[in-house]
Amino acid sequence: MIYKIETTIAKNIIETELEERAKTMGFGILHSYDFKKILAGKGFPIEQEITVFELCNPAGAQQSLMAIPEISVYLPCRLSLYEENGKTVLATIGFEDILRTVEVDEAFKGFMNELFEKLKSLMNSWNQL
């Protein structure tokens, strides 16, 4: 499941504010990918501006990797940002999908759900202005 929200806040404003807001939720930005620029540079242009940010919560990453190393294929958390139908969209993969692919105990599921709630709060913070 993709968790997706829409906001009327402009994409460039969210890009500017993302790093600081992510810090308040315990996440840091590792890297970002401007797909329009990347694909145009490889001869495969797209019209839509889509930026994906790699977010890391160090405590979450540590606990996840210690519990199940194969979860590394889902790390870091990715947050997609683009405009569609006059709104700005923020999207990420639902942690529920990740947890269905691995065997974990209830305590770890609880921890991951708390982490996902923080990520959702970050995404929704632009709708709480």
C-alpha cells in the first residue's frame, strides 16, 4: 500500500522546509533524486517533476537491521514529492506492507508502527497550517 497525502502547499516550499521538519520527527535526509533531471540526462525525459527523498531514522534503522537484516532492502525510508491535479502529493510505502514480508514479533511491529506514525505526521504537517 502506498500512503499518500495531498496538500495545497507548493512543492518548492515543502522541499525547502523538509529537512528541518524531518529533524523534529527524528529523521534526517540522506539524499534526494530529481527524476526529471536524472531521466532527461539519460535521454528519457519526463514532464512531471518528481523528487524522492531518502529519510533515515537512525534508531529505527539500527533496531530494524539488528532484528531482520533483509529489511535493508526497504531502507532508507523514501518520500516522494510531486504535483498532480493542482496539488502537491507526498507519498511513501506503507510500513504495513514491509511488515507483511518478514516474520517479526509484536514488540517490533509496535516499534515500526510508531515510526510510521512519525513519518505520517511529518507528511501531514503541511496540512496543519
